[in-house]
Amino acid sequence: MLFIAHCTDKADHLQVRLDARPDHLAFLKAKGDALKLAGPTLDSDGEAPTGSLLIFEDTDLEAAKAWAAKDPYALAGLFESVIVKPWKHAIGGGL
């Protein structure tokens, strides 16, 4: 089953993001082919990161939430909020 995780960064936490980024990228890489898409959301200028959007496979909603909670960004206290929801691919690109 596919899920999205929409994570919003706390204000003024860019350094937290930068410090945790290598561990975050390793965490995502370890998800293997189950991670379909991932990247930062950006401010209105399209420059500064404001959060993250992930699309990934997992067994159920509780497992998806548990995986997202282990993200090094989450563990470092970067996120103001994290929303994890089931998602259905309907149009575009081959997931």
C-alpha cells in the first residue's frame, strides 16, 4: 500500500535540517525500492526548504507512521507536524 508523509519544518530550524541531512538521506536509501519519491517542500520563492514530502510503500498505516517517526529529521526535532496518510496513485509517472 502507498502512503504519503507530509512534514512541515519548524521555523528557524534550517541548521537542524542541514546537520541531520546525511543521516536522513541514509535512512531514505535504506527503504530501498519501497521509497517511490522524496524531496523537500520549498518556500514561495522556491529556494528555502520548508518541509518534506515522501511517497512510499508500507504494510499498513501504523507501520507507515512508525517508519516516518524514525526519520532522523523527526528525531532531531526538525518537524512542526507530520501527516501520514494512505495514498492512491491515479495519474502520471510510473510508480
